[in-house]
Amino acid sequence: MKNYQSSVKKVDSVTSVTIDRLMSITCDKCHKTYGESHQWDEIQEFHHIEFTAGYGANRFHDGYKIKADICQYCFYEMIIGFCTIEENDCPF
Ligand SMILES: [Zn+2]
């Protein structure tokens, strides 16, 4: 679940834009909420799953919308047994 805070910013005398800022996010698996300023690294590592079940889906009903926000720790535990991990050449 994502918690947004909206604000309106005036660009000029006739134009304004609404800005949605993500204030916190809760993992749908472990239910831990991240939202403090020191947890932005944690928030950016969330995995957001969203898809529509296709015709003939055996586990989800046809056409149902499926959504989940999963923290990096739960996602790691979910896929570590079968995922492929490749070393990155990135210097970070
Ligand atoms: Zn989690």
C-alpha cells in the first residue's frame, strides 16, 4: 500500500500542476511500513507487481487486476531459490 501526499504547484498565472509525493509504503507480505527520511533507500528498492490475469489463468480469474508492493527483503526470500544473479560491472 502506498501513501501519497498531493500538493498543487503554481507554474505561472494560468498553469498549475499537482504533485503526488510518496510519503510511505507498506510491504504487502510482511506489512512493515517504510516512510522515514532515512528509509528512502529502502523505498526505492521496493518491487511493484501489477498485471491483469489473462484468459485461461489457472490461479487468478480471467481479467482480474493483481497488484502487490513487496520490500526487497521479502522479494529476496521469495525468489532466491531459483533466480539467476549476474555480477554487475557498475562501479557502485
Ligand atoms: Zn516485506
